[in-house]
Amino acid sequence: LASNQYEALTRFAVRAAVGEKLIGDASNEKSSSNMLGLQSMAGQDSYLVVAYIRSHAILEDLSKSIDIRKVFHDPPADFWARLKADPSAEKLLEYWQSMVSASVDGPSGIVTVRVRAFTARDAERLADAIVKASETLANEVSMRARVETVSRAEGEVRRAEASVRSALVELQTFRQSVGYINPVAKATMDSKLLLQLMSEKSRLENEVYVTSRVTSENAPGLGPLRTSLQSIDEQIDKLRKGLTGSKGTDDSLVSTLVQFETLELWRIFAEKLLTSSEEALERAKRRADARSIFISPFVPPSLPEEARYPQRVVM
């Protein structure tokens, strides 16, 4: 009276997509440590896949392509072994767990799935569907981890870009207010001009002194010299005030330099932070790619190829 039951056996591994650099440089201690970490993570994901196979979630996913109730209820299933008509979600899950088993081999991380059904075709079809659903789960887990990892790094890049834009706007506003682009260049130019004027003043003072000694104080040649000397004194006084400012005021080029260097330092820091954030984003992308998991079919060498297909089980 008991109906035949057929079992389909499938094995697969949950692998981590380790980057070529880690694989090619396995002799490096750090790379070896990273590879072990990724393998350990993939082993943990194997248990995640097993839990999924034994959960109600896979029933919902498989129901989109396979009528589970029909597979386990309709003839040729016998009365005692078949799924009861119109089972509740809890009863369906309980029956599913009695017909489908999934386990992980601890050392290797290989997932073994055994599926029993009342026809060989149904057992094979369910086993294939479970593998495909597990692949979809692995892809979703990898995508979710990638999105979470990369989105945080992208947020840092956006914040760094905003800081750079803000620093550039502040610099532009400052330059418009002072009327020149680079206070450092202006200070250098004014300092050189001041030195030249002071040298010229010294030369004129010597010339006035010598001329006044060899001629009278009212000699015609002394007037232009004194006029030039007075003009140079005025220019020197103006440049000095421009460089150091008036007493009790904050209008000097020195004060402008302090403001400029503060803004320039902020700009440099913001640009370095942006560069660092972009590098961190690239590392996050590579790390997310390396931590992606995928389902890899596994057939042990000792297992004949035909053993992958459903076999009749004596009940």
C-alpha cells in the first residue's frame, strides 16, 4: 500500500569571491589572514543557506514556480505519507522539513540537500529549484552587503565634496572682499618693493648729503632730490602701513594673510579628506566584491555522476 519515494541528493558550496590579489599573493601573511577570514565568512553563510532551506521563506519563493501542495498531495502518494489537504502554513513547513533535509559539513562548509518525493521527476525538480533559490539568496545577501558597505563610503565622499565646495566658496568670497587673488604673492611683491624703496631712499639720502656738502643748501640740484626723497618716504610709509596696519586696527596685510592661510588650510584639508574618502570608497568596493558569496556545485570524486539523480528509497 505504501507508495515509492525517491530521493534526490545535491551538494554545493557557498564560496566567497576572493579577489585575484589575495589569491595571487597567498604567501603574504596579511593576505592569508584575509583569505581565512573570507572563508570563515563563507562558512557562516552556509549555515544561513541551510536555515533558509528549512524555513517558510523558501516555500514562498518556490511557490512562484512549483505547486508544493500538489507535489506532495496528489497521487501516486499514498494516504499515510502524502501531505494533508489544505494544510496550514505551519503544517506545510513541518511536512516540508520531514521531506527535505539540509546540513553543513563543518570542516569543508559543503551543504548537502536531500529531497524526497513520490516521483523521481518531482524530487529532481525540487532539488534543482532549491539550488536556484539558494543562489538567489546568495545574490541578495551579497547585494545587500555591498549596498550597505558602499553606501556608507559614498556618503563620506559626498560630505567631503560638500566641504571642498564650501571651502572654495569661502576663498572666492574672501578674494572678492580683499580685491586680489593671493595675499601671499601680494605680500611678497610689497616686501620686495619696500626693500627697493628703502635702498633707493638710502641712495638719495647719500646723494643729498654729498651734494649739500659740496654746494650750498639752496643749490638747484637739491630740490628735485629732496622731492624724490619725500615721495619715497611717503611710499615706504604707505607700504609699511599696508603690511602691518594702523595701530589698534585689523586692516593689515598680515591680518589678511592669517585669514587667507586659515581658509587655504581648510581647503587643503577638505581636498585631502576628499581624496581619502574616494580611496576609502574604492577599497569598500573591492572589499564588497571580495566578500560576495555565490553557490558552487559540488560533486565529490567518490560520488558517481549518476548518484546526483533521484534514487528510489525503500520505506
